[in-house]
Amino acid sequence: MKVAIVGLRGFPDVQGGVERHVESLAPLLVAQGADVTVYVRSPYMQHVQGNEYQGVRFCRVWSPTGRASETLVHTFLAVIAAAWQRNKVIHFHAIGPSFFVPLARLLGMRVVMTHHGQDYQRQKWGKGARLFLRTAESLGVRFSTHVVVISHQLKNLVTDTFKRDSALIPNGVTGFPAGSGDAGLLAGMGLEAGKYVLNVGRFVPEKRHHDLIDAFLRQPPAGWKLAFAGGADHEDAYSRSVLERAGDNVVFLGRRNATELASLYRHCGLFVLPSSHEGLPIALLEALSLGAPSVVSDIEPHLEMHLPAESYFPLGNVDALAARIQHFALTPARWDEWAERVKRDYDWQAVAQKIHTLYQTP
């Protein structure tokens, strides 16, 4: 069965939750027997040699790199290419690209849409963009053959708002290359094992980097640093405002590959995600899978993880976050039991089996 996947920039080592999701999922779908082509954005794939990755084919499709036009132009071209190449199923990821679900249906393809989150809630979008994203969400949910959601919150949204059934299939936890987690890599990043707070993700306002910086600087644990791995897709006023706060104990590491991320997760003293908006954050799953103690804001997707009570703080409450950082700095521990639980409950093999079944269901 020929399957097209659209809605992402590309992989491997391309920043983003959807990118990490498809990087983990697509090779397992190939192992299930699907003939998978991922339609990637050529400007983001210049570092990747060849057009195949673990049995998954890449179709490089040009796209602009502007925030507003990139998704629209690329997805339109990708859908046309997928139909031309006679794919029977096309799998859309995220609500923005799903604006073109009706076009894919008109071109004769069955459509699976994965709803990763209510992107119109992201702080970076203006009124026009939010209206577009709500429209794209509606078109995707209403016209897809099958809808997949990654959280209970999104399942309730699809049921209550669109009166549509959906398949709840959470993200899996992405594995890391064999031998990952070497503490020796930390020295090159200016870090000491167990002596840093880690945040991983894009530099966008809903990640609330300033809350974390303010909380850490209230009373920095002795000898600790605050480390950010990631960067901005497109430099803007927000990303510049974050980077301007670099200092002796606030460090920005830029984008890191999977091996380096594994070392950062495994040896951090604490992983923190203070976001105002998430789907089901893969960075949190990755951190937990490597035993990192974690503190997160009390938004619904985080609460669905059922972490220990001391892991949550009220969204935007810098004093409460500072107190959580102090608590975990004074009581260092690895979360080995949580690592085993996450690996068991968020298994990519199970995800791939469920998705492959949907591909075969009319």
C-alpha cells in the first residue's frame, strides 16, 4: 500500500515535535508493510544525503521559508505530487496542513489526519492566522477518512465540537541511538552532570522561556546552570529577547542532534517545561524515558501524564516554579521507575500497528 505523509519539514535532525514524531513512526510503518513516502521541505533537508531513511523514501518538494506561506505552499504542492505518484493513502500531520484534506479527497486518496494540538492557541499567531488554523482544523476533521488525536483533551474537542469519532493514539517515546547518554559530551557544552536545569524546544512565546529564566535567577542553586537546547525557526523579536538573557549560568546550546540530546536528558538535574500550550510534548516523554526528574506547567496535556504532584506548578507563576526548582535541586534523584513506565505506556511499535490498521480501513 502506497502511503504519503505530509505536514512536516523533514528529518532526521530537523527541529520540531511533528518532525520527531514522523521520524520515529515512518520506519515502523515500513516494517508493517507500508510503502511510505514523506514529502519533505527541501530547504530543511540540505544536511541529509540521499532520498531514503530506514526504508522511508523522501520526496523533496520546494517550499518558501516564511512563517505564513511555508505550510500552505508546501502542502499544496505535496498533495498534488502525492496524487500524481498514485498514493492510495495520505496522512496529514497537524491542523495547518489539513486545510488541503478536501483536495486530497477530491484527488481520490483516503486521508488520515493526526491532530497534534490546537495551534491557533499559540501566542505567535495574529487574528488572521488563527482564523485560518480554525478553518483548517474544521476541514481536516470533517473531511478526513479517519481522525487520530494524541490526547484525551483533543478527543473531547473532536467529539464535542465536530461530533466526530476519533482514534486516541498518543505519541510514542522516541528511542535514541545505541550507546547514547555519554556524560563526556557535557564538558564541550560547558555543563556538569546533575548540575543543570534543562529545557528543550523551539523559541516561540508559548514555551515561556522568560518564566523559566526568571524563576531560575530568583535563587540559582549553587553551581547549577540553566541550559536551553533548541532555537528559533525564524528569528524574531521573541527569540532575540530570549537570547539576550544569556549569562554565566544561563546558556543557549542551539539545536542538538539525537546523541547530544540523550546526554543532556540523562544527566540533567531537572527538566522543565513551563509552556502555555502543548499537544503531548515529545520532549517531556524523551526526558522522562531517560529518568530525568521533571517540572511542568499545569496545563491539561501535562496533567494527563499524571506526574507526581510536586512536578506541577500553576502556569505563569514564577515564584512557584522557583520553589519547584529549589526543591528538586535539594533532593537530587533519577526517575528510573518513570523511565520504565513511559517506555511501556508510550510505545512506538504499538502506535505504528494502530496507524497501519487505519490505513487499511476504508
